[in-house]
Amino acid sequence: MPVIQSNRVVRAAAVQLSPVLFSRQGTTEKVCERIVEAGRQGAQLVVFPETVIPYYPYFSFIKPPAVMARDHLQLYEEAVVVPGPTTEEIGRAARTAEAVVSVGVNERDHGTLYNTQLLFDADGTLLQARRKITPTYHERMVWGMGDGSSLHAVDTRVGRVGSLACWEHYNPLARYALMADHEEIHCAMFPGALVGDIFAEQIEVTIRHHALESGCFVVNATGCLRDEQVALLAGDSGLEQALRGGCFTAIVSPEGRTLAAHTSADEGMAIADLDLSLVTKRKRMMDSVGHYSRPELLSLLINRAPQPRARDIGLAVQAAPSIQAAPSIQTAPL
């Protein structure tokens, strides 16, 4: 564990972005332009929306499974291979801007797509590719499930960074896993352009609560869609309103204060300076994974072992004994 330096100040940018629909390359170029732009404004950390590259699968929210095959296959064609040319391009932009970058992508691993959060260090190194552990509702028709191998915080040039996507923030055990790993800055991302104003309200409550409970900064980015994009995606379904609202791009302090926000439905950027001494100030009062915890009463069991689909049984017996599923809450006889 590195020596804690609580007197650091980090400038962070949360980018609200509209994708170039149906184009991995077009959206990647747009992301890289915003990275460099944020770097020019002094940003040392830049966060982008959930699966913004190539675009969030909005089609799955308004189309039944029987008619979305063409859209799904098109997403396969435009999805990101990790590592690959797209990660190299983003890494170069991060290096140019000298900024840590967190960006959501649709990752293609052979025959399966994943909702993946990529984290690049300021030298362009890809530090983490974290797959969403449970896709939500309609998303289960699009993405596979990640495992616990990357459910941890990562040391970067700006500090210790943890990441979750969208409604993973409604899994308190997933959040606690990052809290227990002592994240200082939390990168949150949501799709935006869904459900209406109530989604934006829920996002605000969610990220402010996590900041307070974890005692860390939250940098949250949501996507957005232009009117012509909404019309294109909705077609003649009459469901345009289902693809509006839900935008709350913001940066929140460990005290739950909103430091900067971009809440309109268009593109923009929220920028704020993060005084890392506030992490200690908050945790002095209430450290959920330290003096305010009761591990002899309540604790979290995490399986961070990678879960390959094929195993060599000879190696498995020696190095990776089977792990049986455990209940979320365990009790022991007195």
C-alpha cells in the first residue's frame, strides 16, 4: 500500500458526451478529442459515460428481443477488443493530456459482449478492464456478466481509483468491496438519455450517498442523445420519451457536496478540484471500513478469482481448488 499523502489536489473532469451512433471509430475520436481538451484545462482525471464507445445499446430498452437482432449484431461489429487499436488510441490521448482516463466501452470477447470500464494511467498504460458484474433488466439480452477479478481499487497517478457502472451502485456489497479497498476517487458512469428526469434524480441521490458512505470523491459521467439521434433510434415506435432525460454529470465531495455539475441534456463537462485532505476529514468522523465497522458482526466475503470457462484439471487441482458459492450473510453457532 503506498504512503498516504492527504494534501494532494487533483483536477477532475466528468464529460457528458453524445456518441457517434453506429461508429466505434467516430466515437473513439470524439472521446480522444475531449481527453485532450480536458487536459488543456488542467484536468488530471477524465471520466466518460457508460459504454459510450461505440454507444449504449438504447435499442434494447425500446425494442423486444424478437426484432433487435440486427441492432445487436451491429453492436458486435462496432464493439471494442481489449486490448486493441481502440485502447491504443485512447492510451495515446491520455499520455498526450497527461491525465488518468476512465471510459466505458462495449467490449467484445469472441462471441460475447461485456459492459466494460477501462482505466488508463496518465502515461497511457491500460491499468484495468473491469466488466459489469450484473447487467440490468434489458441489458441482460446484450451483455454477459463479469466476475470479481477486477472488483478492486487501482493505484494511479491521481490516487486510488475505484469504478462501478450504473445500477451496480445499487449493489451495496459491490460498493463495500471498493470502500474496503480504500478508494479515494470513485469513477461512476451511467448511460443517460433514459427514463426521464426521475433517472437524473436517482443518479444524484446514488452518487452523493456513495460519496458520504465511502468517504471518497465521486466523479460521475452520463451520456446524452441529440434530438435527431432519439428520432433515429425510436423510429416509428412512438417511444421517443423513453430516450430522454437521465442526465446528471457531476463531481461530489466526500462530504456529499456537489462541486460541479452539468445537468442539461446536451454535451458538456463538469470540472472541479479535489482536495484529497477531505477524505481524511470525512473518515475521521465516520470510516465505514475502519473505526465505524464491526467486522466481528458484519463482514464481506469476496471471490476475486478469475473465472475461466475452461480449466486444465491437472493445474486446477494444484492451483485453483473449486470455490463453492457462499451466502451473502453467514452465521456461526455461538
